[in-house]
Amino acid sequence: MTAQDDTTLRPLARLLIDAVREDAGTSCPPGLRGTSPEDVVAAGRLHRVTPAVERVTRAWPDEPAGWRAALEQAKHDQLMRHLRALADVAGAGAVLDAAAVPWVVVKGPVLAGAIWPVVNMREYYDVDLVVAPHRFEDAVAALQERGVRLLDRNWPEIRRTGRAELAMLTPAGTPLDLHWHVAVPAELRRAFPLDIDAMLGRRRHVEVGGRAVPTLDPVDTVLHLAFHAAQAGANRLMWLADVRFALEHGQVDVAELERRSRAAGTWLGVRSVLARVHRVLGLPSDRVPRGPAPAWVRLTGLRDARRPFPGLPGDPALGGNEYSAARRGVLDSAGVLARHHLAARRAGRQHDAGLDERRPLQVDVPDGQARRDYFRSVTETSRSS
């Protein structure tokens, strides 16, 4: 098991990694003694690991002034969110079960409650459910009937974009993203033909908060987490830790992970994320993919050599376009990377000029025909896949 050289990291970045590893020493390192509570909480929140920082620093006899109250508040807030999420998953699950809709929970409560070493380490703010595509409309209707509010209501825009999720809000106030696919933009589904029905067919149950909940099988869990991390730029420590802990929790067969990833076209991105996980947190030798690393994976490693991960609030270039651009091959990935850079520059110019073009999905545009067209396209996509 290897990880990057400690000497390349700033003290606060080092603390974030040590918190995830549950090994932050017995006293405050000299380089952190002048760090304000605002800075440590901001860094933890950026990487969604503030409760983990609280957990390892509480034993320091020389913890910097002000840290304890700020970190305990962050831990308390996450615990309250987790308890609400568990109740919301139970309620939504009962509704979907009654409607005979196949479903799983991904990310948030499952990772915090069943995959990470202890529940009070990982931050999350919403619940993600994935349902069978051909029952997506039924799932939306059933949840609405039980008081879950639909936030995305701009039906012409929803139809135009073809996104594979709708934002909802539970009666308790928890944001709930209801998915019919894990690749949300239509362009990603064309690039990565993940078989959602097969993934739902392989689902398992894990215990979270004393209750068995359905989630993806161990290999699909890692595939989804690494794919999601890649598409988001792999730039939060939480996402890397998700992958590391899921690999360990599920005793994942890396060869099977590679087989499924290659079939879906996600392997280059997945392997790039695994390489970053190994560089930052270390992986057991049997969890490291065999064979030489593709050129694209080596490119992502060069980026880390220039700017050691994790970044901190205020750092330039926290994004990870090299990860989100990964496609089946190097040439395809290079083309997507170029388009990402151009799009980012265009968005920056529009923002600077005050010309941001936004079409918020949550504007209420009750177009019945657009709504029917959208749900029909979801069903047709499911049948053709």
C-alpha cells in the first residue's frame, strides 16, 4: 500500500488525508497551530470530511483554540442529516416497494452507514435513489402521492436535456434525487452504455441504521462511485475515500470490475480514479489493477505531481477535467478534454460579462405534452437498451 510523499502536502491537506485514514497522531502538528477554526471547517467541508477531522483531532491535548466547538457543530449537523435521511429512505422505500418499483439507494446514507469505517466520518446533504427506467414515471407519481415534492417542473427544458434524474424534496426537507440512470446527461449515456436494469438485477441489501436497504452489488458500487468521481473531476477527498472503502468493504474482484467497466466504456475513467485513490490514500496490492497504466492514466498522475492532491479553499484549478474527459480511448478523451476547456472559457467570459445563460429546471412550466414526451422517451430508452 502506497501513498504520496508527506513532504509534498501542506499541513491542512495532510490533516484531511490523515482524518480519512483515522491516523492524525497524538498532538497537533506545528504547521497547524495557527490555523483558524474557519479554515479547518472550510477545508473539511470542501472535501466533505469535516466529521472525520473532528473524530481524529478530539484526542489532541493541544487542539488549536476554537476548533472543538466548530468541528463538533459540523459533526452534529451531519448526524442530524443522516438520521433524517434514514427516515426518508425508509419512507420512500416503503412507497416504492408498495408500487413494486425496483430501486436502490446509492452514495450518501449507504456509504456513511455501511461502507465507511464509522458513520460519523462522511458528510452528505441529499439522498440518491435509482429506480428501474421503465417504472420511472410510476415512481415519481407514487412519491408525489405520499407528499414528496417535485422540484424540477420545467418540462420543456427537462424534455430538451433528457436528464436521467428529477430533483425532489421529502416532507422532512431532505433533497432527494430520483434517477433512472447513473449517467445523468444524455451525452454521457450515449458515451457510456451502462446497463441499469442489469445493475438493479444484481442489487444486494446492506444494513444501515438497523434496517436492510437495497443498494448496488459490490462491483457495481465501486464502478458507480469511480465513474461518478471521474465525471465530477475526482477533486474531493470524499469521493476517493468512497472508492477505497467500497473496495475493502465488498472484497471486490478487480478483474470483474475491469470487465464490467470495459463493457460500459468507463474503464479509462475508472482506472484513472483508482490510480488517484492509490496515490493519495493507498490501496492493498490486490485492489490495484494489473498491467501497465494507459497513457491517459499517466497524464492524470502528472497533474498530481504538479499540484499535489487534495486542494484547499482558494486554490486555483481545483477542477479535474482530465478525469471527466476520460472516454474509451486516448484520442476520444483528448477531444472531450479540449471541448471541456473551451466550454469553461466560454462560461467564464459569459459570467464576467454578466451574460450567464441559465434555464433552471425548477422554474414551473406545466407543459403536459412535454411531460408525456419526457417519460415516454425514458421508457423507450429502457426498451432499446
